Amino acid sequence: MEFLRTTGLFALTALAEIIGCYLPWLVLTQGRPHWLLLPAAAALAVFAWLLTWHPSAAGRTYAAYGGVYVVVALVWLWRVDGVMPTRWDLIGGAVCLVGMAIIALQPRPALG
């Protein structure tokens, strides 16, 4: 259950980061309105705040988060950009999730 909670939290965190980066990209590359930078900044603030919800050390959290970020970015590629991920994208995403699981589920020393 803890793994599902952690993975879901990572997915929300990744979505906030992607939105926070995608909106400025739209402004800078497609001439979209500059007011989009305001929700982008808010999304990046939410991203940073969500990272603090993880009980693990920051470096370990960022490392495990990276695997989920890759998969969420591939879903974004498909659903928002309209580009179907290739077989290689999906294999790479699966490898990233395995890496995330190894980092997130590693044995922890007993507290005592």
C-alpha cells in the first residue's frame, strides 16, 4: 500500500513539474500569452512542496522520483502532444519504473 501511495504522490509531483515547464515552453516557443507564466510558477511551487511530503532523504527521493517522471512525461507525450510512444519509449519507461521501485523499496534498517 505504501508503494502505491508513494508512486501516486510521485505521479502528482511529476505532473506539477511538467505543467510548470510546459507552460513557459508554450510562451517561449509558440508565442502564447505571458500570463501563462503565473500558473507555471504556481505549478513549480506545488512541485517543490509535494517533494517535501516524502519521508526519505531528499537525494533518494529525487532519484526515485525520476523514474516516475519519465513515465508521466511519456503519458504527456501521448495525451497532450498527441505523439504515440514507441515500443522503445515504453521499454525505457518500464526500466525507469523498475529502478524507482528498487530505490523506493530498498530494505531499511530497523529503528531502535
